[in-house]
Amino acid sequence: MTEANTLKDLVASRRTDDPAISAPGRPALTFAALARLVDETIGRLNSFGIGRNDRVAIVLPNGPEMATCFIAVACGTTSAPLNPAYRADEFEFYLNDLNARLLIVLRGADTPAIAVAEKLGVPVADLVPGDVAGSFTLEPRGATLSGMAAHPGGAAAEDTALVLHTSGTTSRPKIVPLSQQNVAASARHIRSSLQFTAADRGLNIMPLFHIHGLIAGILAPLSAGSQVCCTPGFDALKFFAWMDEAAPTWYTAVPTMHQAILTRAARNAEVIKRHPLRFLRSSSSSMPPQVIAELEAVFGAPLIEAYGMTEAAHQMASNPLPPAVRKPGSVGLAAGPEVAIMDEAGELLPANEIGEIVIRGPNVTRGYENNPKANAEAYTNGWFRTGDQGVKDAEGYISLTGRLKEIINRGGEKISPREVDEVLMDHPAVAQVVCFGIPHPKLGEEVGAVIVLKEGAGATEAELREFVATRLADFKVPKKILFMNEIPKGATGKLQRIGLAQKLGLG
């Protein structure tokens, strides 16, 4: 397969009648129809006066049209997908910050983004879905959009394909521009790690305003000629019905989604048997080894843990498929960019020494937009500093020990919240856990934990603290344990330890 450096070459140059994008209850869009849709959409955007490197904000619900709109827009302009759950103030910040030239919304959608766009003078276009999954037309809203695009046609490798904001848990979100080359390289790396072929079918449950869903869920499989079934978003109650209809060979998700699927798996054993998976993939945060073992037993398939971040256009490392060795709890081997461990002075460390994980390669962003301070902090000697603490063993397998900002500092004693998570997960009553730092007037921080108990199981705070105390030093034992029905999560389903104490009223 020739190396594709643009999205158009990667996914929109196939002109076969094989299904590309499908959705529950709808006929599938072929690769040939996807290629035509991309050409038509680029022409339409150009006729609106919008071309290469112009920012197009997309506010659409999850599903096949979100997938195809992202691809079509990114092939000829710069795609800027936004979370449809944002409030007006958030839309105002993002549309302003992006300098958006157009907003695309679903016809008939009631989203505050429309009023915000009108206030800011950003033109709006309605996406009108067709009968076939993923097919659509764009209709300008209000005043007719017209003009000549300064840079029409398909994007070049150096053009910006996609802009996303970092989550900004501790400061103002930063704009991450990803070039066509960055995004295409990441999709190729994932395709290669997971050995996708045209015989594969993915079931996408990831949000498509997020790098994980966009690259691993959609672009990587499409680049191999695989079909992707796009659901309306994650729903544990509907997952197995979708699985029965789509007959997937794989799916990718974040750990909280996998855990919700696991709670319903036993009563859906027949569906699993009818549609054996080649593998399951997990990324975006760490998966407790105990849960990996349960998922693999239930699905009779390997769970492939991967490691990704927005600044790397998603994937940086991945556990290999069998028969190669998978190390549960590790994020695997470098899978695309080079991965190394660096000390605070900027020196690369040998095997088995803990430091900051750094990366460099074709999928890594060239830098945050208009943010020289952040770029100065993020790059050292050509390496991008991930902000993750970790270690690389002699065989090259990488293990994360925590986010540097999430490490709990209790009176000078450093505690990795993941280490405490894993001990608590061994308790028979615990289904899910997240540990985090709670501010303390004298010690700086104490360990806190949120626990979700298994259905029908019981445990007290004192019991769990005693359990941890048998395995870890006293200073690592959670001072405060809260029992909840679900783990508080961010918009993308990711656990967010930073700021959790304040969110729960413990800060």
C-alpha cells in the first residue's frame, strides 16, 4: 500500500463498491460514494468561499454523518469538531478561539451554538442527512454563503486537517493543530498495529469530537478498506443489540465503557458467541489488569491496550496482537513515533528508570497554536514532553506510573494514584475506582478515592482502608473514600483526577 499523506489519499481515494460507513437500521455508504461525497463537499465549501486551512466548526450528534462530515471537511479545509453538549459560553470561547469561518449543525437541531455563531457573525450551514448512512448535503442558513475560496481543492500534506483543544483541566485549553500528514501517519500506525484488512468491521461507540474516536474508530479502519458501523454514541443497554446487527470483528473504547459493557456481558453470551471478536482495544486511560482478564475471558479475545494523546494525533504505543507478548497494565511498545524516557534535565534515561515519557515522529503536532510559552515547555531537543510519568523495560514495553500533575504529594511522599487504584480493584466488592489528591492544610495533599461497588456487594470505608493497609504503606492508604453509583467522568468518558476533589466538595 503506498504511503498516503493526506486524508483524501488515505480514505477518499478508494472507489470500490465495498461498504465503508454503516449505521444501525440504515443502508451502508460505499467507498465510491464516500469519495464522491468528499469531492462534492469540498466543491460546496469552496463555493461558500471556504478552502484549505480555513476553520470549519462541526457540532453534530454522534453517528455516520458526523464521521463522513469530519472526513469530507478535513479533506479540503480544517475540521474543528466540538462537543455538542457544550453550553453557550463554551461555544463562544471555542468559536472565537478557533476563528471559525463556518459552523455546521444538523438541520432542525436545537443547539446554543447557532445563536452564538450568529452573535459572532460566523455563517451557519445545515447538514441534511440522506437515506444512506453517512450521506448528506450542506445547505446555507439565512443569507446565502458565496464567494471564491482563496485556496480551493483538496488539502496538501502540510495543511492543517484538524484542530482540537486540549482538555485544559488546570489552565486555558490550548489549540492543537494536526496536519494532514500527522493524522494520516497516526491512522497508518494504528492500521499496522491492529493488522486491519478489508474483512474487518468496527463498531464505533466513541464520541467523534475526540481524537480516539476520529482516528482509531474511523480513519484507521477505513484506510484498510474496513467497514465501520457508527452508533449514536455509547449506550451499554444497546451495545449488544448493535453488536448483533453489525457483526463486528473489533471495537475500541475507554476503560469506563469497557467496564459498563462487562457488567452486561454475562446475559449476552449468545451474542458474543455469534459474533466472535478478533480483539478489543482500550485507550485514553489505564485499564486495571483485573478488568482486562475478565473482558478477555468473557469475549474470548485479546484486549489490546494502547496509549494515545491529542498532540500525537492519538496513538503513541500499543500492545501487539497475539502471538506477540501482551503485558497487561503496560501500554505496550512504541507504535508509530519514537518513545523514550527523559529526566528533568532533558537527558534520556536507560531501561527501567522512571521519568517523563517523550515522543517524536510524523504523527506529532509541530506545536500549540499562538502559544510560545507552552511550546517552550513542551519540547526539549526535538522531543515532545507528554506530561506522563513512566518507565520502559528492557524489551521496550512502556508502563505509565501516572500523570506528572496527578502524582499525589503527601508531605514530600510521592504517591501514584494508579498504584492505589490497582490494590483497591483487588477487593472482591469493588467494581470501579479512581484515586485522587485531596488538599490538606499541613501535608499538601492526602489520598482520596471514589468507589463503585459490584452489584449486590457491600464494603465499608474502614474495611477498604484496612485492605489497602495490608498491601501498601500507611501514607498511601486513602484518607477519604466516597461510594458512588458511577465514577465522575469528563466529556469523553475519561477519568479526570485533577480537580476531582473540588468537584466533589472536598477541596
